[in-house]
Amino acid sequence: MERDTFSIRAQNVTKTYKKKPQNEIILANDNLSLNVAQGEIFGLLGPNGAGKTTLLLQLLGLLVPDSGDIQIEGINVVKSPDQVKKITGYMPQSRVAMKNLEVYRALTITGQLRGMSKRDATIQTKEMIERLDLGEHRTQYLDRLSGGMLRAVSLGMALMGHPRILILDEPTNELDPVRRRMIWSTIQQINATDGITFLLVTHNVLEAEQVVEQVAIVDHGRVIASGSPEELKRSIKHDMRIDIVVKAEEVERQGISIIEETLQSISSFVLTKPRHYSLFTEKTALGNIVNHLVLECSSFIDDFRVVPPSLEDVYIHHTNKQIEAHV
């Protein structure tokens, strides 16, 4: 679906800061440009220190760029930050405020702070509690909630006041698998029914891949790749990935260097975690590689599977870094 308007436009944004004790100049955003269409679910990926959080704070009007232009729904963020805050919701990665309030009161007061009447804020609070399955925690104080439950409440607080744009920083951190699926489903439902634009910063790439429409990968303060998940997956050279688990006893017996030399002779690979490797290949060579693994490497391979490339593979390809696991 083509879109001709944008909720977020960041053009040639540069932001530096001084790092103590030598007051070293750090380039957090380096001539970075980013466009997010209205009503889109957009994913922002990148390693720690890539400049993602610095960019988010500038989009929200909480930091002023050294140079460049940022427009939110056509509003100049630097000139009119208060206008931007009225139409933008933010779910930070850090702990939420109002920790000494009960869940329902924190939600209601947040709505009122965003300009809602007490009646309207109370109505939306009930909707959020039901939508996010917070009923049994309704009267609990925020500082007594688990990290995962606090993330769910934080999402509800960000949605209060019906913002037109929602910026979420690691929305599913510390959530169990069931509640993670619920959060992603809620994001999709709200996007479909209310047309809210979502900008997601997340490390749960395999899950987010099923939700986001467009993606930008940021590293060293720049956008190094962008497009739909399908476009980005097609952009990398290999067509297939082979995930391999090496036997622990063979690592002890042969040594990991010998095993890795054998794998390298077959195809390029990355170590995803101890004893777990991913090999990359084109479809035309897949049959020969699988035969080689079965006939020549079965002594040290505990298990392997063949899968198409994922958005995580694109990330690794462009940044040469494994995405950190967040459970």
C-alpha cells in the first residue's frame, strides 16, 4: 500500500556529546535520515551505542540536534516541542514513573496529564486494563510489580490520551512468551483500528519481523540498511541458512578450532552461542552442503536444520554483530 504522507521525517540529523573525563567528542547521530509513513509499524534495529536512544530523544523533543531537521506530523520538533509531546506517546526502556501509585491510578492520571477529562481517562483506563490483561493487578502498586508486568503497564500509560504516534523502546523486555505475543497482537490491533504510527526499537527481531512493515538498521549513528523485511532479506547474498549444534563431547575431544576449520571449509558461518553455528549458502549449493554435513561431519554434529534467512541474518550481515538475547 503506497503512502504519500509521513508521521516522522528526520533529515540529515547530527548529534554529538562529550564523554568524560577527557571531554571526548562522540558522534551519536551522523547525518542520519529516517522517514516513517503515517499508520506504519516501523522497526529500528541496531547494537548498543548505535545512536538509537539519542535519535528517539530528539524525535520526542527532549534533545536538540546539532544540525538537521525533524518533523513530527509536519510539526518542527525544535521549534514546537510541546505540540509534538501532545500527539506522541513514549514507552521508555527504563522503569516508569508514578511507582508509588496503583496501576489503575497511574493510568488514569497519565491520561489526565495528557489533557483528558477524568471521565474519559477512567474509560480508557478500563479499556487498557482489559486489553493488556491487567485485571488482577489493577490495585497493585507499580513498585511491587514484576519487570514484565511493569512493561505491560508502561505500554498502557504510553497509549493513554490516544496519541497519533507511539515510540516504544524494547516493548517486550522481561515479558514471558505468552504476554510477549499479547503485546505484539495489541500493537497490531491498535495500529489496524486506530491508525496509530508505531516506531519500535527492539532486540526481539524474530518476533518483530512478523509485525513491522518497514525496518531501518542503525550502526555508528547512521542508517546502514532500510526497507521492508522481505526487501532486506532479498538483499543479502545467501538464500538459505543452516543452523548447526555441535556435540559438547566432540568439542572437548577435537577442540573447537578444528571443528570451526571444518565448517569454514564448507561455507561461511557465524557463532550464535556456544556450540551453535549458522552457515549461509545459496539455494543452488544447498544440496551439496547438506550431503557434506551428513556424510563427513556427522561425528561432531548433534543436530542441524535448514531455514530461510531471517531479519536477524540481515542484521548480522550488515553489522557483523549478533543480536543480544532478551528474555
